[in-house]
Amino acid sequence: MENILARFAQVAARPLDYAKQWKQETGGRVIGIFPMHFPGELAYAAGALPMVVQEDDEPVTIGQSQVFSFYCGYNRSLIDQALRGEFDVLDAILFGDHCVQLLGTADVIRAHLPTKPILFNQLCSILDADWAMEETRGTFRQLWTELETLTGTKIEEASVHTSIRLFNCNRSLIRRLYDLRRTGEIELSARNMQHIVKSSMVMDKAQHTALLEQLLSGLVHAAPKARTVRVFLSGHMCHAPKPALLDLFEDCGCTVVDDDLYTGFRFIFADIDETGSPVDALASWYLTRSQKVPCPTRAVKGLDWEQYLLDAVAQSRAQGLIILMAKFCEPHMFFYPEIKEAFEKHGIPHLLVETEHEGVALESLKTRVDAFVEVVGRRAAAAPVARIGATV
């Protein structure tokens, strides 16, 4: 088990190294995908390796002059990696209109890598509009055609169905890990869970799925733990929180029982229909997933992110909420006041942590987390875990 977790950690830490090795071994193409909503199933069906492009740990240097200082750390890191030549392994980059900053990032990369194919597919942002289904079908038909041209491979429907089944299997295995951790049957740290999901974004799905099956077969039940507070992590819509930050929460007495992080449950919770038209299945997947786990860049009438979080905290039997907000992430910032008001109204402790590519001052943050844990512990001792509009 430790060897498998170490492999996931290695890929999560050096995703482009994995892509280079895969390319050398297979001779296949590597398609970089910017978050958050594009599926990799079509690229995989064409024989390519779809990988979600990750922020790296290097300081932003050469790219600093090409980007506004108020861009989030993820976008600044992407531009810096591109200018450092790190994206040479990528045969193409796929992205959509997830935020204004990402559009600007794609423009900068396109200007500096003029021979790199950059495929832009605009997905509708009003998910329950009357015209949303047909427009989304058109988007995925366009993507299908573009990937065929790029790879020189005709993408057969049967290959897409096979790809969808494999990706669904991978997601279901990770969800199984989430279920076991949520109930306390196994002990996986927040760092380990992030490595598992992040490596899934990068590795060949067949390889990753085989390792997941081995991991699940070798897991043992967790021993009773010393008393800690159960917390739900929310936020970080595009990239992974620093592992040291996740370690800090647990060192301060938190047990992360669930999350809606992008490099977490948000990435793996929704499967794609394995029957019927693949284009229809992809469109339905896109239009429904953000209605179940809300995204601040998508709009659905009557859907409140704060109520979703209240329900999610209750369902996971968490005692508090920690929100990880990337600095300058405007879509997330716009929703925070409603979330804050809702959790204060219901008396559920929450902590807002603003993160940055250059890191967080962990010592000063530790004081805040210690205080949060103490508040959660006192409230838990005074009252049972709140269950807001949810059945546990």
C-alpha cells in the first residue's frame, strides 16, 4: 500500500515528468487540459494522454513580466511554466471560458508558443437554459472533430464508450475511498487523498485504475483515533492546495472527512452515461454536474452554494468548515459573503484561509487553526452535530 501511495505522490509532485516518460514509452500524444469542466474521455479514445495541467512549486520568475499581478497563482504559474519550456511535452492544450484570468493566460501562452495548438471550446455558463443542451452538444461535436484532426485518428463511438467506462471505473474507485474515509473505516490523510486524485488527473487511466484496485484490496481498517474535530474542506476550484497546508490542519487536530476541492471530490463525483450517444452523455454530464456540486463560474436558477455546503457538512457529519480561497479568485470571492452568513446563522464554525502560489505563513495560520479547533470542540461538546436539511 505504501508503495502505491508513494507512486501517486511522485506523479502528483512531478506531473510533466510522468507525461514525458509516457510519451517516450508509447509514442503517443499528450493533451494538456486546463480546468475545470472538460472531460478527457474523447482524447483518451483517440489514443492520447489527457492530463490536467497543474501548478508547480517553482517561483514565478520569467513569466512575471507577462502577467498581471492580480492574476491568481495558478494562472501565473501556468504562464511561467510555458515560458520556461515546461510545456514542450504537450502536443496541444485544451481550455474553455472558465474565468477571465484563464482566458488571458491562454492568450499569453498562445503568443509565446505560436506553434502549439490551443483548442478553445466555449461551454455555456447558464446550465438550465432552454438552449443549453443543444449548444453543449455542439461544443462536444466540435471538440470531437478537432481532436480527430489533431491526432490524425478517427474517434469511433465504440472507443469513446470504452473510454467512458474506464474513466467511470476510476472515479468509482476513488469515491469508494471517500466513502471509507468518511465513515472512519480507513485512515487516509488529506495529503494522500489529494495525491490520489491529482495523479488520476495525470496518469494513464488504465495504469491508475489498476493501482487503485490494488490499493483498495490492501487497505486495513483504521485503529481508533484520539479525539479530533471532523472538518469539511471547500474551495480551490482549479488547483491543489499546498500539501504542507493540509498537513497543518491535521497536526492541529482536524480530521478531514470530506471536501469539494477540484483536486478532490469535485473531480470524481459525477459519472458519464455509458449507453446511447456519447455526445449526449458528455453534454448531460456537463450540464448536471455543477447542479450537484455548484461551481461559481456556472449559473443555475435557484441553486445556492451556501445550502449545498450546509447539506454537505451535515451529510459528512463534519463539525466545521474550512474554506480554501485562492488569492484573486474572483468567482469564489463573490460567493463567500453568502456562505459566511449562512454558516454563522446556523452556528456552524467556519474558517476562511486565503492561499497563494508563494505559500502561506504557516506559523501565523497555525494560531488561527488552533483557535478554530478549540471553538469547534466547545460547540460540539455543547450540542450534537448539526444536520441541516439532510439525512445522515
